Amino acid sequence: MKEISRVMLAKGGPFIGLILVIVLFSIPAETREFFLTYNNFKIIFTQTVIVAIGALGMTMIIVSGGIDLSVGSSIALTSVAGAQLIQRGWAPIPVLLAMVAVGALIGLLNGTAIAGLRMTPFIITLGTLGVARGSAKWMADNQTVNYDSSPINGWMTTADPFGHALPAGVWVALGLAVLTAILLRKTVFGRHVFALGSNEATARLCGIATTRLKVAIYTLAGAFFGLAGLFQLSRLRQGDPTVAVGLELDIIASVIIGGASLSGGVGTILGSMIGALIMAVLRNGSQQMGWPTYFQEIIIGLVIIVAVFLDRLRQGRQA
Amino acid sequence: MSDVRLRLTAIQKSFGATRALKSVSLEIAPGEVHAIIGENGAGKSTLMKILSGAYGADAGTMNLSGVPYLPENPHDARLKGVAMIYQELNLALHLSAQENILLGAESARAGWIDRKTSRERAQAALSQLGHEGLDLDRLAGDFSIAEQQIIEIARALLISPQVLIMDEPTSSLTQADTEKLFATIARLRARGVSIIYISHFLEECRLIADRYTVLKDGETVGSGEMAGASLDHIVTLMTGREVKDLYPRTAHPMGAVVLEVKAVASKPRLRQATLQLRAGEIFGLGGLIGAGRTDLLRAIFGLDDLAAGEVCILGAPTRAVGPKNRWGQGVGFLSENRKEEGLMLNQTITDNLTLTKLGAFGRMGWVNGARQEAVAQRWVGELRVKCRDAGQLIGELSGGNQQKVALARLLEHPARIFLLDEPTRGIDVGSKAQIYQLVSELAAAGKAVVVVSSYLPELLGMCDTIGVMCRGELTAVRPRAEWSETEIMRAATGSAG
């Protein structure tokens, strides 16, 4: 019982926040009609997919005490690569695998540089942010990469001919979230990720191969970012080297709103997913309220600060 | 009594259901050095936090020089004349010594630093301490710990404190620096500053303090003149335990050589060390801080690369180095630095205790959480770790209990060769006694133990063989019977004949 109440307290914060924003947007006259409908939530879920999949990888990285600023650029680069492969007539599954591989490769480079050169993740990924974005533009010759059509385009559409089913992207994000949560909680790899983030010196002293572990974490997270790139491509239906600028900040914000600590060792997949949903609900609700985008940006900025502040208050009371 | 600088009467403080202080009374005269003695958890830190204004008391009165003393916060306490030097120094390492001394109390005119007055005030504070020679322009981070402490004391002196609280000031000082600090304290005493001195080193308290007060479970259980008190009496007050029980000695026959260190060196400090360790042997490593004792353990454990020499475990030279291999070979390492290296403070007791062998709690990379928790819970019971349950975050435990968990990690692994670096540093006497008992039992069970300790009675009390390091070299290795405290100090300072 005590265990349950403690988990509720620790995980409940983001969840209460999510309920709160949903309730708030259900009340005004402008949104009352449409906000709390199945169709709107289908849109919200679909809009969450890219950030949510990115947040899966980012949660691993942040829990391990790291950060990755190159996510938006990785997504742009993989989506350009994917579009070019489709142009060459590749089938959807090989395209998917190739894009995940490209993402993983960027992660591998990040991880190797961070662990091998012993440099801070902030600097390394700030560098790859530029490198990957530039490469994407170079590969695409500074234009969007268009293709006739591909089944991939159907993976993120909300215009579902069968009426009620959610698009493939939502199911994939959901399934991966469950798998990643299990990976982090129940496996040696996952527990080592927490150990690394909580205290790297202890992890090393206890015989954890920290260098290899870091490379593995960034590579796996990179694979998630590659997959996020796939759904970005599916949504835009073209490869755009200028897409997802600054998306890493949304992803980091989701993870932080979800209760993770930037100093490492703390964070949950469930929390990050709720964090991603909070961001999507805020965007969706603000649009329906007819608020201008600058107003949305201000609100989301404030929510991040308030969420982390409340989280700290709660932690303080617990201790 | 008019000559009372600080008087505390029946101070009480509770945190939720926990009564940290039940009733503490204290009287200190001007120019008196007063030792506060007690096990961890006895209420010393809570009392100091109340004195320095970090907490308010629930009940009781405080008087400073005859007026009620009710500090609102540490800054207010400082202005009222009570300054505190924390165990963990609070310096801005990237600022100069002078900037640190004047931090928060800069001499300025309309926001511009007045260089001349600043220099004079900083210099004046240093001369009060007898450290005029300290280079005020050097960055604080470039000074030794002992010098940094002087900077911090100088900062406290800027506001001419009536009472100066020092929390474990010698915990990271060498013998020589400790003596210098005592000279500084004597100067302050002569100027009429009252000093509250907190330390786990009872001998030290006896050397420096005029009077003492013993706390136990949040209550004052005794106080008096230091000169007339015996250490045994004080330890009995603290623990209700006789001091001779501290170092248990069970018979432990020695077996085959399990660890051989041959002319090992590592950068930057360890120059040369050779030793042999037998099953059932407790090998003590003495020496000053910085003599290379920790470096030797780290080199044996594969945390630092060897620049020369060889480490043989169970008779075979080991090519495979690194902590992972060492754990695999049955070697366990206890870090001297619990907070920064030894433990993951924001993780549970369970995760900390089982980190070296997670794979053993399940198959194919899965961790069976229930089994892991059961094992941790068993150790918590066995070592009497004070905690809610094994799921509690380790950062919430006291130092002694944290250390028990850190040690349990080696016991659970299980290790055959124990490398223990300052296993009793900063923990209460009760936990210390328990750790001595544990080490003795390990030896009786045929395990081999290397213990680094700066505390000589401990080395002489628990070890079979003692080696002393000096300036990166392991110079003398002899059976315990051939050592005395003086002998060890001589060897450690390189003045052995």
C-alpha cells in the first residue's frame, strides 16, 4: 500500500497536470463542442507521435546523465535520406530500416565522441546539431525532396477510411513506450543506465563498462530519432531538410515535465509520455481557442518552468 | 553567571514524528573551546543548524551575551555574531582568496570595489589567524584544503564573531595541518572568541577543547572539563559501550597468498609499492593523506592504469584489468568517498547494494526485482541498517548507515579480497565498532582485507600487518607487534631512522 501511494505521488504529478490542461480546455465556449471528442484526441495523439518517440530516446539519455541537442537535425537528415530512397523505388520496410539505421549511426557518432573524447554531451551534440542539419541540406541540395507516393504516407494520417482506428504511428509509439519502459526497469542494461546517470564514478567502480554503455545509449536513442524521422516524413509526405528545427527542445521539455532530472538518475517513460501529451494538448487547445502561435509559445514556456518548480516542491516535501 | 557567552536551555526540535532534539542545554564562556561530542544521529548537526540560523527551535531558549538570540537565517546569525565553518568548505574556487574572504561583504563605493580597503580588510583577517603570508591574489581552487579552510575562517572573522562553530574541521587535514589549525584556534581563543568544536576524533577534542558536552539521542547526557575526563568515560557516555570492546579480535589463521603486488607504480602519485596479502590477513595501510594509499588501492583494483609493476591475484598475474574483471576475480573495493564515488545517492538501497552483480538476479539480461529486493532486505536486517526499507533512497540515510550498505555490496558480491579505503571515516562510533567486528569476522572466514586508515589506534587495533606509505612509496611493512603510533608517524613523515 505504502509502495503504491509513493509511486502515485512520484508519478502522479505529470498525470494531474495532464488532467488539468484537458479540463481547462474543455470549459471555454470556443472549445467545448469539439475538444473532448474522440476525433480531436485522435488528432492530439497523432500530433504527439514524433515528440513521443523522440522522448523515448531522450529519456534514456537524460536518465543516463546526458543530453542530445541534435535530435531535430537527425530527424531532418533521416527524413531527407528516406525521401531519396523512396525516389529510388525502395519499398517501405527497407526505407524504414534504413532510416532507423541512419539515426542510429548519428547516435553512434555522438556516443563515440562523448565517451571516447570524454567531452560533455552538450558540446558534442551541439556540434552534431549543425553537422547533421548541414548534411541534410547538402544531400537535398537545399530543397525539399519530393516523391510520387508511398505507403509510408498513410502511417500518420488521421483521415482514416475505417472511421475509428488510430494511425499506425500512434500504435508504434505506444508499443515502443511499453518496451522501453520495460527495458529501463527490468533489464541489467536499464538499471545500468540509471546507475550511470546517478553517479558515473560509482558505476565505473562497480565494474560497469561506462564507455561502452554510453555508446550503446546514444546509438539506441539515435535509432528512436531515426524512427521519429520516418514519421516526420510520413506526415509531411516529402523530405524537408529544414523541418523540425528546435524540436529537441520540445522533446527535452516533455522528458523534464515528465519528472526526469537533468542531473541524471531520475526519470520514467510514463512520465515522459505524459509530458509529450501535455505539450500536444496545450498546442491543440491553444489553436482551437484561436490564440496566435506566439501566445502558445509563451504558455508552453511557462508550463515547463511551473512543472519543474512544482516537481521540486514535491521532491522537497518527500525528503 | 555573567561570564556566559552562549547559553542554550532545553532546546527541542522535531521533524514530523522524529524528535531530533529532545532537550539540549549548553553553556559556553568567552574564549572557551567547547567540544560537542556524539554519535552520528545524536543531534549534533540539527543543533548546529539551529545555532547557525538554518532551522528554528521548537522550544527552549538561546542567549548570546545576555540577550535572547533568535537568528532568522544563517546571514542574520552571522550579523549577530555566530559564524559557522562547514565540513564541506564553501568557497568559490574560481575567485581569488581575497574575493572569497570578502564575499558578500565587499568594500565598495557605489558598486565599485574599493581595492585598497578590500586588501586591508582581507589582510587584517589573515593576520589575526597568523597567516599573513597567504597570497590573496591566487585562486581559491589552487590552495590546499588546509589553506582553503584558513580562507574560510578568515571570511568568518570579518564580522568579528563572538561564537565560531567548526564542524569536523580536521576530517580532511593531514597531521601537520591539524596542528596548524590548532594553533589558529588557540589564537582565536586568546582573542576571546568562543569556539564550538565538533569532531569524531576524540583525542583531538581532548587536545584542543576546554570543556565538552556529550549528546546522545537528542539529549545532553554529560558535560564537563576536558582536563579531568577520560576518553573511556566519554565513549561510554556516547554509546553506553566500553572502549575496549571497539576492536574485537577473533583468531584467524592465515592461509595462502591471495594477492601479490609487485613494484607497482601509477601516475601521478604512486611511485613504488610491493606487498603480499594472505587469506585471513588484515593488512593496514598507514600514511599521511596524499601519500599514495588510495592510489595504491585504485591501481590494484584497476581503476588507475599501472605505469609499472604487476598485480597477481591467486598466484596468477592478471592481464585483464579494470574494475569489472576485478569484481569477477573476487576483489571488492570500498571507496573513501561515499558521496562522490561510492554510492548513487538518488537511488535505492537495493540498487546500490546489488549494482555489481545485477545480471545474477535473472537470466538473459533481465533483473528479477523481487529477488534483488529480498537480498537487499536481508543485508539491511543483518547489518542493522537504520532505514524504512531497502527501497529507501540511500541519500536519506546517515553516514554510518550509508557505509554499511556500501560494505554490504562487497559482502553480497561476494568478494574474497577486500580493499577498504578509510572504511570508518565520518561515521559514528557505533557503526565503527560494527565495521571492526565485520572485518574481523571476514578475516576469520578466510577473506583477505587491506584497510587504509588515517586513524592510528584503528590501524593498530585491527590489523595483523601494517605497511606505511610515504611520498608515493610503500616503505615499511611489518607485523603489528613491531609498530607503535610513534613508529607509524615517523615512517609516514619519512623521519624513520
